[in-house]
Amino acid sequence: MQNEHLEEARRQLEICNACRYCESYCSVFPAVHAARAFSDGDLNQLANLCHNCRGCYYACQYTAPHEFKINVPKALAEVRQDSWEQFAFPQSLARLFQRNGLLLAVATIVSFALLIGTLKWVGAAGGEGFYAALSHNAMVALFLPVFTFPAISLMISVRRYWIHTGGGSVNLKDMYGAFRSVLEMKNLAGGHGDGCNFEDQDRFSHARQYAHQLVMYGFLLCFAATSAGTLLHYVMDIPAPYPLLSIPKVLGIPGGIALTLGACWMARLKMQADWDLGDRSAWGGEIAFILLLGFVALSGLVLYALGSTAAMPALLALHLGSVLTFFVLTPFSKMAHGFYRFSALVRDFKRKNTAD
């Protein structure tokens, strides 16, 4: 199936290269038109450079029922999904998540929650606040390997992708361009800055760009809150719980709200979108990841609101179970696409800077 997807993408892009009507639509087509032929590595690079805004499809005169049957968003989405499974480490977990994402996420959350609940009964508790339900040492013992595994897995996966696409060496100018593009979500604004055609055919909208920004900046705020709590605990010897106006709460509460709203918005847009312009086989895994991300944020907010009630131990187990699930599944979920797309952007800026 992977070879079929590559061949179909190659066929369509060769036609696009002859037409060149969409030259300024996004980052993909200038890269397409800079090439005369497309290796498998080139196709994987172009697929991960594509942000599936779908503007090219509605502008194209060669879509079905024309005999060319051009559908670049779908062709690149299928290659992109294949690439994530091909380079993932281990590959079997990536395939399992994409086919049974929601079931796997729910089962993993429940398993971790039961494990955390069991730890309390065997004496791994004691202290104030959340530590009354699960001790700090028990939390560290749970989270340290779970944080380490996805970091190693993603490094191996991205390295495989980089070698396959012929990334080579880069400089600070290439990295800066890619970082700026990510922070602005520029590629989700369409080639002319009018927005995507993702959720409503040929109507331009910035909804998908804004939803992604809410998710990204919400996640970064939550990560900063966790990092601040770690520094307070280990460097300044100020253990949790922290008051409302502390740095972890000032960063974490707005981050949790933004992440929850962004994930709900993305799920809504995903359900409105045309399935025929993406990879149908990946839809379950993608929606499972979005719902998991939203549940992590929402359960954290609920835990904070009800942290002084009798429901706290159960809510803590559920929240920590979802956080652990999120990190365990990150290398195989849509979260990994951020690392591949950043790598694709770095490589594309290298191409443009070299041409200049």
C-alpha cells in the first residue's frame, strides 16, 4: 500500500509540475516546481511539508470527474501517514494506534489510573495536597520512564526521516525560518493568507490556524507550568501544593483552558471536514489524539477545582493516567507530526536559502 501511495503522489505531482497554476498556494508547490523528478524521499518531504489546507484542490481544474483525478491533499495525506508509520519506533505501535487509537487511549488511561489507585493502597502516599493520594517519589518513579521513552522514540523516528529525505546539515538561518513559521502557523493561513479551505469547501477560514495556535500555546504554557513547579521543588525547596498566584498556577490555568478549547475546536473542525481530502484510515487515530489532548487539559482543570474534595484521589488517578497515556502514545499519535513538519520546514528553508 505504501508503494501505491508513493506512485499515486508521484503521478499527481508530475501533472502539477506541468500545470503550475498553484505555484503560490503554499510551501509545497514552490518545492514541487523546483524539482524535475521525485524520489521517495522527496515525496515524503513534500507530504510532511503539506499542512492539508486543501486550497489547491478547490482551485484545480483537473479534479474528478476529469480523467487526471487530481487530489493532492489526499495523495500527500496518505504518503504522510505512511511515513509516520515507516519511521516510527517501534513501528508496530504506530500501526496499532492509527487503527485502534480511541480504544487504545481509553484502555491505557484506565490501566494507568488503576495502577495509580493501587499504589495508594500499598502505601505509596503521604504528604499534603495531591501527595496525600500519591507520594512524590511514586510520581517520579512513574513519570521518569514514561517521559524518557517518547523522547528516545521521537529522536530515532525523526533521525530516520531526516536521513531518508536527505536532510544533511543545516544552519541557524534555516532553523530560525522554521521556528518562525511554526510560531506564526503561517502554512495554515494558505498561500495568499486568506486561510484554509479545510472545513467548508471553497470558503476560506482561519479557524484551523487559530485552533492550532490555541493548542500549541496552551500546551507550551502547561509545559512551562510543570517546569516551574519542578524548579520550585528541586531548586528552591518549595514543594506543592502551590497557591493561585504562584507561577505554576498563573501559567497552568490559562494554558489548560486554551488547550481544552483548542482541542474541542480542532475536533469540531475535523468532524466537519471532507473525508475524501485526507487519509480515511488515519481519521480514528487523529480524532483519538485530539480528544486525549483535550481530556488531559480538562481533567487537570477539574482536578484543580475539586482538589480539596473527597473526589481528589479518583480525579488525580484519572488525570495522571491521561497524562501518562499522552506521553506514551506521543511518538505514534498526531503529536509526532509536529516534529516531522518542523523537520520538513527546516529542510525547505535550507532549499530556499541555498537557492538564494
